[in-house]
Amino acid sequence: MEVDPTAPSSGARASDYARTMPADRFSVGGVHDFARAAATEAATADAAPAEIGSAEHTLRGISLTRRLLEYGYTAKHPTTERFQVRKLLGAGANGDVLAIQDHNLEREIAVKFLKATVGPGMDEIEQFIEEAQITASLQHPSVLPVYEIDVNERGRVYFTMKKIEGRSLGDSLALSTLDRRDERIATFNKLVSVFLNLGHALSYAHHRGIIHQDIKPDNIMLGDFGEILLVDWGSAARLSDPARRQYGTPLYMSPEQARLEPSDQLSDVYCLGATLFHALTLRPPMWSDDEEDFWRKKRTGELDAPTRPERRLIPAQLLAIALKALAPQPSQRYGSIEDMVGDLERYQAGLAVSAHRDSASERLVRWYRRNARAVWSASAVATISLALVAMLYGERLKEIATWGSPIVVETFDDATSWRDRWQVYLGGFEWREGRLISTDALESLLLWPHRLEGDTAVEFDAEVLPGAQLGDLSLFWVPELSLQDDGSPRLSDFDAYHFLFGAHHGSYSVISAASGAQLAYDDAVPIPGRRHHVRVEIVDRRLSMLIDGRTAAVYDDLLPFSGGYVMLYSVYKGHAFDNVRIFSRGVAQKVPATAVGDAFLQKGLYQQASEQYAKVWNSHPSSAIGAEAHYKLGLCAYLGKADDRAFSVWDGMRGGRWDGDIELHRLETLYRKGLHHEAASGLARLYERADEALRRRVIIQWSIIVAEIRRGIMYDQREVTGLDDYLDVHDRLFPDERVADRSAAFALNALRRFQEVVERYPRQRYERQFALQCLGRDEDILREYPDDSDVCVWALERMGRSEEAPRRFDLQLGSRTLGLVLRGLIDDAFTLDAHDSWALLASGRLDEILATQPTGEFRRRAAMLVGTPQTLAEWKDDPIALLAAGRIDEAWQRHRQGFGHDLVVRQAKGLEDFIRGERAVALTLLDGGNGHEFHQDDQIWMFQFLILPFMHELTGEPGAVDRACATIIATRRFAFEQHPWFCARFLAGQIGEAEVLAQPHALNARAHLTFCRALRAEREGRRDDAAREYRAYMEMPRWIRSLDLEPVVERFARWRISELARP
């Protein structure tokens, strides 16, 4: 049995984090202070306990017997006080709860007294009264009824309520193990019933505008006779109260509560999900023995994933419900408690739940449970067969000759009714004169929300309206979408085949896979102001795109396409769609023998698929269908990562139809093993002897391999390996195959052969723009792509000319605020967006970013600038983080081949070598980094253009800084926002300090000026002045110096301060 390393210890600290506490204690120190205060209070209470039954615990009330006697009635009961204290039930943060006998009604009740502090303030009294009133207002079976509130003779406020015999869910969990649970929650069905009751109570509270804020196992009572109650509403708050108090228990509270953001109904969803997770796994959702790490995980919503034993013992649907409720972002949770309750009810009824996508076997099991009687009736045999075909095989439409009439005709005749039939999935559309027009500046998607089965064709008319940016008039074919409770598609991520007419800003047309691999290519592009007719066909294994009646692109897959959803797709606003028609062929009369295996294979069920293909192969060993089954039997092993078994299966079928595909798999295996020369040579040999169809598959395989290597180089910082071999194959054998152009341009950029991309691939717009950027040719971008607002705005920002962007383009809010920040106009940026991340960075409000952004680039920058890179678990291997931690050799080993970071780690390594006295080695290393700086991080420019020339002067090379400044002034006018140009002119004596401070992007100008003053003073032999300026530079807050950490510049400044202090 595995031991769960994430479970909290049973020590005092774990119990401290299980306490209810106010929001001002949501920190390491706050928890400790709260725990100490609670311990002191408990010790005081133990030392001088209030005597049970003393005047401290009296209630107002007159005995019924005494009242009867006053009015002359006889009474059979003796005269006694109405209320008699029985025992202390418990002591909480703000009160004691006692069991008291009510003799008038002959029942035992519970009474909560406000804590007996010296002169409790009105805040405490009002809070206590609010708890009673809130609880009393919730007249629900799962909320304790409150009977009365009053003040006794000693001035203690109290309220009375129903007393329940039983134990808390927390106690039941403490008595349980994964193998044997407490009787009250002995089965998952019992547990679901508990949470259904809790969910109904919370739903009622939310309906009344009340949130609980502190749902946890200890606040759930399980009565001895089936009662289920959510108690302790002392932390509850009214949503209508703008100054509502915040409470929570660290182990169960939501991330937004931990970040001190206002709680709402979705915070309760999280707390209920956390409690359900604990009830399922018998541990809280997250824990860390390091308390700082605990709060980091809590604020970001990081969970300790369920272990294998937990997943084995807990129903997947129930675990999925808990995990969905525990989503870090409120928008990713259930939209309400009612939605969560609905999933729990569906689970209990044996139905599918929205939080979990069932496998085929799970669907069959559930179908069987609902139809068990029919299974065993003779008349149900045919029904069962049809159900299996529908759920597993998806085989359709094999032998119909014509498409027939469309099943959908959409002409968008009026402004509103189309919304009843279509779903805007992304971006936006508006109706205008019988057409739908895209309205989003980026992407817009329009979904036909009904699944289309089998062979399908879709055609539509589309136009790039005059004045709009050239871009996609396209269609997505989505095999699977997750569904909501009503069966409609859910707005979430999906994989799709893309039929792109006018891809990449109107550069060409392609069919591409979800991975981005281009499967088929054509030069067709939309002409602005002209209506085009586009038709897409998905037939058996073939994807086709026709443009204005001409077949533009065709792709054949190994497996048939069995159904999916249609989306119209536009990039940029001002693209019109109308006359949409959808066709579907009739159902086939017979099913191929491989269809069952194909269905399993498409769903990744390789073992089941293997069994089906083996049956076909054994039954038809000498036929074409048998050969196909034989090949796919090996394919199951191959896709299941059992390469040796796959090739063992295939060894027996040489000389047939499938030889080329088997060889492609063998070459892919060589590629995965890193044998790039052998894989590339094999692709070349296979291409040379292949027919046209196999050649297309070779090119696609080549494109996929090259794209993966390029991605590893540019994003995963891998070493450049094998790309030259693959590019040689491309240039020798299929240099004119347009479907391979994008991958070839990818590879050349990854190899820093930027000029070749510019010259060879004018249609690969994005890759060519990137190459121009890396060459420092932003002015060429502005000249050649004036209609591409995004790329031009970025170019203007890099050139220090952001003030031009609002005059030339309609900017998004983020671009407007960034431009203002770069120009030093931080207050203006906050006026546009009070929470703008760039403005928060530039103003030093780093804690706000760390508290509100659990992940992402801005969190990385903020943590670096504040000096806590160790808190960035997801960035632990980031080169800047490694350099900040002084792990220079590790950064050099990991990132010296990295595409975007190799120069900064080269600088760090060279500087350390130089400081150690290995000056010749250092300068050889550093000078080798020249020539490709424009795709690097902004941290490199000061070292590359100013510090490195100065280091040459330190080795006895006079005038190196002067020559560098002359080169910058002559050739680098707009590089790195003009910062090097202004610094060079200052060092050359061409401008004064005022001009440096007045440069267009003035945000960090004062820091740059201070550094340049230090450099100039040291070059002039003014050691004391230089040391003072270096110290002034280092004493500036990091965000004043740069919007990202500059570890190499800091290291240089510290070194010079140390050197200048020597006599």
C-alpha cells in the first residue's frame, strides 16, 4: 500500500490550519498568533472554568407550572425553574454551547452563550446576534432551527436552538480508512446523500443572499437518526453587505479567500468541494509542511493530486465532481451550488456527470444498469447490437452515391433568430443586411451546436469586407466537444481539423491538424470585396476543401472520420458569412469488418482494438481487409508505445500495400531515439521510391518531425540537433512543396538562418515577420506589413516609438496601457485600467501581482524583482531564476543552446570567467555571442552594448567603448526601444543628462543615466565618483531599473563597487 506523502501530520500545526479564523490571520504569522491566542484562552478557561449551572448560564424564562398556579390552575408537575443546565457540549471561538433541559416542553435544547470576556464590545455582540439571525432566517431541514435570542441576568447574550445527537463529519472521517469507513459514511452512496443535503441547504442560503464561508467537516453534523446539518453560521455573511466580514479555515478555504478577495457563492462551491475531496480521500486537498509554501499553494489553488490508491478506490465521477469544484479560478468551477448538486444527483441515479467524460466502457456499464431487464429478454438482442454500434463503432455512410438535399439551410434572414440556432463560441458576430459579420479584433467562432454523424459536407459564402484586414474565412471540424447537462456543447478547449481559407493574414489556404501540422496546401487567398464560395467535405477517411468550385486541398487519413461539430471561423473583424448549407448522407447498409477496431483505436483503447483486428486478420488472412487488420494490429502496439511488439507484428507482412506506412513508423522511431541522421536519410530514400500518395505522407511526417524539433529548441531550450539533416532532405527532394514551407521556415528560424527565411518564404508571413524582427529590421516590418496592426504595434514598441501606435491603429486596451507605461506615464495607464499588470510592475506594486496572479509571466517578473525567485515552482529552471540564485554553471549547461536565453547565460558565464581572471577565455566566449541579439530578452542590451566594450578596455584595448558607441549611433538607432542609442550618445558627449531623461521610452531612463555616469566616471579615472554612481544604481528599486530582473548587470555593478573600493 502506498503512503500518501501529501497528508498533513497530526501535530499541532496541522490542527492550527483547521481552525476558523478571520481574514487578517490568513498568513503564517497570523495563524500562529491566532493559535497562541486560542491556546491562552483555553488555558485560562481550564484554570478558572465557569461552573456549569451557575448564574453565568441561566436563561430567561418562567416555569409553566408556576404560570398555571398563578392563574389558579392545578399542575401535576412540581414547581421548578423552566431551564436546567445538563452539560457543556463544546466551546468555540466566540461562545460556549450547553445542553439545557426545557421543562415546559420536556425537551433538551442547545444554547450558545457569547464568550464571557470582560466587557465584550458591541462588535462582538452584534456579530453574535447576526449569527443567530442568519441561522434563524434559514428555515431549512439541514440548518439547525433557532428558537429564541435573549440576554440573561448576568448580561450574557445567548440563543437557543435544536440539539442533535450524533457526531461531526470530521469525527467520522477521523474514524475511517480508505478500506473501511465509519458507518455513517460507509458507502459512497451514503456520502453523496450527505452532500446532497448540504448542497440543498447552501443553495437555499445563496437564494436568500447568504454565504457560509466556512464549510468544513467539523461544521457538518451527522445525526444518529439520519439528520444532516450544516452548522456554525457565525462566519456567514450577507452578500448585500458591502463591508461584510471575511472568515475561513485555511485547509478548506478558496484561493480567493486566501488572497483576501471578497467571497461569494463560488467560494462556497470551493469549500464544499474541498470537504467532499476530504471525505473521499480522507485528507485535505492540499498540504505542505513548509508554511510559506502552504500559503503559496493555497493562494494559487494548487492541489495535491489524488494518488493511485485513491483513484483506484474512489469512483472517477465523484472525484471529478470534487476536482471541478476545486478549480483555482471561480469561472472554472460549477456555476452554482445547484449545478454541483445536479451532478451529484446524476451520479446517484447512474447517469453521466458533466465533470467527467466517460469512457466507452463506462457508458456501456451505465447503459447496462439502466437496461438490465431488457438485456435478458429475447426481444432486446437487436436493440443491444444497435446500441453497441452507436456507442462504439460510429460507422456511417459507406455506399450512398449522392448527397441529396441539405439538412440545414441558414440564410440569416433576420437580426435575432439566428441566435436560437447558432452559438457564438468565441469572439463575436453581428447581423447586417442578411449576413453575419465578425466583430472581434482577433478570433471569432460560430458553432452549429448539433453533432453531425458520418459523411458530412458544409458550404458557405464568405467575404472580406472592404477596409477589413485580410484573414480567415474558414471552418473548423471538431470531432468531440464536452457537453452540458442539457446536451448542448460546453464552451471549452477542443481539438479540431482546420480548413483555413486565407490562413495567416490571407497568405494561403491549408488543411491542418489540431497539432498545427499542415496536411494539405493551396495558394488560394480571399480577395477583399469579393464573395467566395467555400465547400468542405468529410467523407470516410478524406478531408477536402473546395474554393469557388475548385478542389484546393485534399488529405487522406489512416482512420475514418466518424462525426463531429462544425464551426465557422474568422480572424479579424469585418468578415461576412451567409448561405450556409450542411449535407449528410444516409446510413450505410453494411459495416466493414475493421469498423469495430477502428472505433476502439480512435478512442485510444488499444487492447480492445487489437482483439477486434486479430479476429478480422484470423478470419480473412489472405484478403485486403485482412492485410489492413494485420497492419492496424501492429499500429495498436505502436501507438501504445510497444515498438518492439509492433514491428514484430509487421515483420510478417512485407511486400504489400502497407510497406510504406510501416517504414514511416520505423523512421519515426529512429527520430524519437535521437538518431536524426539515420531518420532523415531514411525519409529521403522512402520519398525517392514512393508513389504520389506515400510521398504526401512522407512530407507530412517530415513536417511533424521538424516542427517538434523546432518547438524543443525555441520553447524548451533544447540543443540544436538534427535540423540541418532534415532541411537537407527538404532542399534536395521537395523544395517546392508548399505544404512543407511553414515547417522549413520554422527550422531556418530555429537555426538563426533568418535571412534565408526572408528571401525564400515571402508567403510564410508570421515566420518572415519573426525573421525580420530577429535581424533588427523593424522598419522593414512597418513598411512591408502596414495593414497588420498587431505586428506593427509590437515593432513600434521595440523601436521606442509607441506614441505613434494610437495614431496609426485602433489599439486594444493592453497595448494602450503598455505604451503609456514604457513612456513613463504610469498614472495615465492606471486611469485606463486600475489593475494593469505593466503599470503595477512599473510602480513597484509587486505584492498585488503576487497576490492576484497565481501563475504566468507577470508573476515571474514580480517574484524576480521582489527577490523571491524560489517561490516560482513552475519557473525553477528559468535561466534568469538560475542566474539570480547564483547557479551560473547550471544555467550555462541548461540554456547555452536555448533560443531566447543563450546570450544572457553566455554573458553571465563570461563575466564570471573574467572576474576570476580568465580574461582571454571570457572575451572569446562573449564576443562569440554577437550577431543575433534582437530575438533575445531585454536584459542583454546594456551588457552587450556598454559593459562588454568596457571589459575590452579593462584588458588594455583603448577606445573600445568609443568604437562601440559610434557603431550604435550609426546603425542601432531604434534597437531596444532606443535605450542603447541614447546611452551611446551620452557617453560620446553628444547629448546631456536632460536629453537622456527625455527619451521617448523614459520609464527606466534615470537608471540608465546613473549607470552611464558610473561607466563614464570610471573610464575617466574618477574612482570615487564611479563607485558612488554604481552604488546609487544598485540602491534603486529593481523595478526602477527594469521591468525584469537584470542579474548580469547587477553582478557587474557589485563587482565594480568591490574593485573600486580597493586602494
